[in-house]
Amino acid sequence: VRVIGIPPIPIGFDHEKGTVFLPYTKPCHGTSVVELPIDEEEVEKIRKLDTGNKK
């Protein structure tokens, strides 16, 4: 999934429910948060991404 926005895009995980939270901006309606199911291996792939913000 390609998420459009000014990087970095904030996301959150709920490991107990196996979901990820992503902001979604709908033109003329504003921004809301979407909760989607995600596999643990996908969570690890996301964690390994280089966002350029690591210190």
C-alpha cells in the first residue's frame, strides 16, 4: 500500500488485536484513522524500513 502524505507518515500497531493504524485524508472531509488487520511478519518488514529519521 502506498500512503500519501508528508513523510514520515505516523502509524501505530496493536499487537494484541493484530492491527495497524494509518491516517487517511479524504479531500473535503479531513483526516481520520483507519485500523486494518496485519500479519506479524508485515509488522517486522515495516520496522526494518529506513525512514531516514534514525538517530
